[in-house]
Amino acid sequence: MPESKTESAKAGRSVTLVAVLVNAFLIVFKCLAGIFGHSQALIVDAVHSVSDLFTDFVVLLGLRIGRKAPDEEHHFGHARIETLASAIVGLALIATALYLGIKASWNIYRHTEYHPTWLALVGAGASIALKEALYHYTVHIGRRIKSSLIVANAWHQRSDALSSVAVLLGVAGARINPSWHILDSYAALCVSFFIIKVGLEILWGALREFTDTAPQPEILSKIRQCTLSVDGVIDMHDLRARTAGGLHQMELHIVVHAGLTVTEGHRIAKAVESCLAKEVAGLDQIIVHVDPAMEEKEPE
């Protein structure tokens, strides 16, 4: 049975609060490990975790407001707030990746050398394990409650894990062979391109929602098939659908026999709504208009 908005918002808040605790711990842990382990890369990685903590609070705000029920001033709900929060997370990903990429390029240009200790290696390894586990947990909850915001934040968590991979490679390389110190910067540069790609995808998804772009063709096809399968529906037309906060909102017209009573027409409309609620994942709101079939004129 689909979760209510209240239940899904609660699940989203719970997983994000876990992320807040993990990120707060990693900020302190990586910063100390970077200082005492003589790793500038790990200290920068701790700064990256600060951006994760910031986006966690953005997510909490987006969930608190975005999944509220419609009210007198917001007849269609507050899902656009969640879309806005997703866009902010995407921008934060891109900004973080650009910062890491520029810093890595600058280190390559200047041939900056670091001589980290094993403590830095432990710090990077612990960050990878915790953030990868947090990514899988967060993305699972995000997909379950149909929240593009939670899924976007999951990718932000993974971006921290990926940046820690770059740190791990750089620290391990420097420990094995001091002349490989530049490996850290090259790995960070590659990771930054991947993070930018993910950030752009999240931002593009938010832009599609802001512009009321229709769902994918396969979803529209499923809507049509489900509607026409309901007993009493002759045809359907004027389907309008959009996505807000990762959930689908739609309006459509069904054609029924003109001789039906209002009660019978209403029953068929409710049957259509029931079918769509079962067959279309992430359905938020639906309006079904009932139109009578036009009677053909007898030939003169």
C-alpha cells in the first residue's frame, strides 16, 4: 500500500537526520586525521563534508514544507518547494565539484607535494565506508517514497565517498612511492567531472519539473492503457500530466455513454482513479472529467 505524504516525509526526515549525524562526525574526524596525518587532501575532503551537512539541512527544510497538504494559498500542495530544494542540492554538487577540480588542476600545475601518514589513510578509508553505506541507505529510502530530493541528496553523499577515494589513492600512492604524490590530484580531477555530471542531471530533472514537462512516454502510455481498460470507458482525451516533487499530477477526460446517470459516470471515474493509483507509481493527484459520447446524427 502506498505511503501517505506524512509517512514518506517522516521516512525522508529520519534518513536525513542519520546523514546529519554521520556528516558531523566525519567533518571532525577527517579534519583531525588530516591535521595529525599531514594530509592537505583529507582536510579539503573534510570541507567537502561541510557542504554535505549544509545540503542535509536544505533537504530537511524541503521535506518539511514540500510534502505538506494543500491549503487555502497552495491548492496544489507544496511539492515545488521540494523541487527547489533538489535544484539547490544539484547546484551544491556542481559548485563542490568545480572547487575540487580547480584545486586539483592547480596542484597538478604547481606540482604540489604532500607526505601523509597512515592516519590519513585510515581517515579516508573510514569516510568511504561510512558514506557509501549512507548512500545506499538514502537512495533506497528516496526511491521507496518517490522523492527526487532524497535521491539527489544520496548522490551528494556518494560524491563525498568518491572524493575520499581520490584521497585514499593519493595517500596510498604517496606512502608506496613518494614520487607518486601527484596521483591524488589526478584522481580528484577525474572524480570532479563525475560529480558535475550527476549535479547537472539532478538540476535538469528539477528544471523539467519547474517547466511542467510531461512524464516519460512509457508512463503516459500506461496511463492510457489503464484508463481504457476500465469497464464503461469508451475513449479518453486531453491528458495533461506533470511531475512535482518526484510525484505525478494529472488531469484527463474520459468518454462514457451519454445515457448513463451522474452516479454511474462518477463510479466509472472513481474506477479510473483506482486503476491509475495501482498501476502508476508515484501518483499524487488526479482529476478525471466525464464527457458524454456524442450521438451520431441519423442520415437524412
